[in-house]
Amino acid sequence: MTKKLLFVVRALPYKTEASRLALTHAIASQSVEIYLEDGDLVEATIAFIGDGVLNCHKDQQAMKHYGITPIEGHMKNTLLLDMKVMICKEDLDEFGLTEADLLMDADDIGGEVKAQIVPFGEIAKEMESVDHLLFC
Amino acid sequence: MADLKSQTPTQTLDVLGRVCPYPLVLTKKALEKIPSGGILKILCDAPASAEDSVPRFAQDKGYPIEVVKLENSWELYIQKT
């Protein structure tokens, strides 16, 4: 049986650990099958909505401004692990952000999937389809 | 058991410098792509992955595995069956 998780990230990328923890937990969830019943799997999806879409901004200057590593590495690792990453189009529009402003792939580290900019309705459908919904 | 390390690997996966859970998840991903019977060689320096999670995964799947401890890292050989 496959258990589906959806991490809905609403937190800003910095001054809180919420978004970083969401990505870390989503990544970690991909290894738990070794502790589950034979054949059980966990599939994690990540959706960025509201202020959370700012996590997807590329060329973040976290080290310069906050002295910490940027969220970008975590973002790339989710794509490297083939996780589905959804970014809310309406919220990007609110911030005046376009695809050109965002980290959409992890080509440089061997990633094969891309983040998807989708209308909120698609994220809402995903919310209804999963077994566990985690807001961060 | 076949001596996996003496055979030419189908693919080599370098996860040196990566910590758990990346070695395991990238191993799973690599194994999905190699044909049945193929051998995946994994270069790893994360103890928890090399000694626990990756061997446990291979055993759960029924894939033969050999783990070779080097000075500061491990080589793991998994045959996809």
C-alpha cells in the first residue's frame, strides 16, 4: 500500500525553520519503507502556497543576510529525488514572480523532474487525494 | 553467492559526501533504471546508509548485496534480480 503525504508550505523561507523542516521531513519520508511492512511505500508531494512560494526564489542570499545555508539546496534535493513540487500560480502573481525568478529544476545535480506552477485548484485537488496533509 | 564485486558493474553511483537518506533514495532510483541482473556499485561514506539502510533495503527486496569496508568509506554492490 502507498501512503500519500502532502506537505503544504506556507511559511517564509527564513526567520522560521518551518519550511526547511517540511522539506527535510518530505525527503526523509522517502527512506522509511525499509521499516514498513513488505511492499508498503510512502509518496510525498510538496506544495508551496501563500508566503511559502518565496521559498522557491532562486539565487537566495541566505548566507549573506542570515549566516545560514539557503533553502535552495533542499529544494533541489526534493527534485533530485523525483518528488512532485507544486507552486501556487495565484500566489506567485501576488508577489509579481514568474517562472524566471524561481528555482524550477535540479539539472546541475542530476535531477530529472521539474517543479510545476499550478493553479490553487490543482493543489486543492491534491489535498483531497492524499492520506496525510501536513501544513508547515 | 556470486562474487558481485569481481564483476563489471552496470552502473556506479557516487554518493560520497551525502548523508542519510540520500544514499538510500538515490540507490532506489538508480536500481529502477538498471536492467534485471545488472549490478549497481555504490560509493558511500555515510555509515548509517552503508551499514544499515541500504543493506536492509536490498535484503527486503531480495537483491544480493556485498558490502566492502574501505578505510574511510564503503563500496556496496547490489544485483538487481
